[in-house]
Amino acid sequence: MASAPPPTIFAPSRRRAMRERMRWLERGADAPSFLADDMAEDVLDRLAFLRHQPTRALVVGDTSGMLSKALEAGGCAVVRADPAPIAGEQAIDEEQPLPAAGFDLIAQLGTLATVNDLPGAMLHIRRALAPGGLAIMSLCGAGSVPALREVMAEADGERPAARIHPQVDVRAGGDLLQRCGFAEPMSDSRVLDVRYSSLRRLVADLRAQGLGNCLARPGPLLGKAGLARAEAAFAAMADGEGRVTERFAILTMSGWNKALRPPKF
């Protein structure tokens, strides 16, 4: 008996448009990249701690190029990919089998947060790893954007609408790793707090980093009255310096392909 298809939470067309807009906005001189940069730095820290020196890596979502360049500097052959690729990158659909395999590192920076079939995408990643290969998958997880969530609830009033993406927590991340057959699964989360002087700047940062709304059934537009309520709610949350602290909880899931991890010395 065939298993039921995963629910359609995100619209692929909206997801791609969101990603394409991000790739265009990232050209700006002051474009924010703190999430992708933090994820890239974390991958490098984990590789150093594990003493894993990949020779062939697939890197997805490395919009700043930080991770790819660091790996290449260490002698690793890197294949860069993205759902909305630019020059030098390959197109990728995370919900389909990866076009190549045999990687001893696959790093996913942020893009898995908006796939409809997350277990399937993770299974494709494991299958594309070489024996003893490592996958590190980072995304904004549970606990992210609590201030925005509160502001949107105030703006919608008694008729709340779907505006914030569902988020994966640490426990669910660990369960997914085990379900997909990763060895030595590890799921953890860290927070990144950023202070904002206006709601518009917060929303602009989200859009510029590919965190806009791509739900298949998004809520209705706020309209002028709703936007005014949202901005008033944001202002009411401000501290003595007129700023609101927004939180980004970065979930990282990692695991090895079967139990063939190279020994540590």
C-alpha cells in the first residue's frame, strides 16, 4: 500500500519566487547576511571539532560563499547549489534525488525550512553521501521570530491568519535524523538575537535572507489598518532605546552515512 503524500504546506512557486527575490536583494552593498554567515561559520567549527576534512562537498544555500571558499581553500572540491541558482551554482530541488552522489560532506544552509517533505529531503541527502560522509543541515527552527509572531497576532486581532511558517524543534530534528537512517544523529539549537528600530526593517531583513511567507495558503494582506496595528504593537514592545529584540533560533541537524564514520585519533 502506497504511503500518503506529504501535506502541501509551502507553495513551490512562491518558495522559488521568495528565493529569487533574496538572490536579487543580496546584491545590495548593505544586504544582511548574518543568518547564512552564522550557519557557515558553525559548519566550519563543527568540521574542525570533528576533524572531518572533506575532499568532495555539496554546499546548498551558501549565499555569501563563505563556507564554499573556506572548504576550497582546504583542498576540497565543492559543488555549490541553490533552489534559485546564480552563476557558478547548480539548480537543486531538495525533494527530488540529488543529481550526484559520493559526497563526504553535504551542508544545507537554511533551505530545508520550506520543503514540504522534510524527511524525504533528508533521506535524499543521506543517500547522496559517500560511506562515512557527514551531513550538516541548518535552518531557522522552533522559537524563531517570537516578536514578529506577537505583532502579527495583534494586527490580526480576533481573526488570526497563517503568516508564520511552522518550525521544527530540536526533538523533532533528532527524530527525523533517526528515521532517515543517519548514524550518530545530533540535533541542537542556538539563538541569535538582533535588535530592530522598526517593523519595516525587521521585515526587510527577513525578505533579504529568504524568510518571507511562502505558505501554500497564506493569510490575507494586512491592509493599512492592519499594518498600523502591527507597527503600534511593535512600538509598544520597544525598550528604552526604542528597539525590539528579535530572536532567530538556528536548528542544526547532523549525522553520518551509516556507521562508517572515519575513526578519530
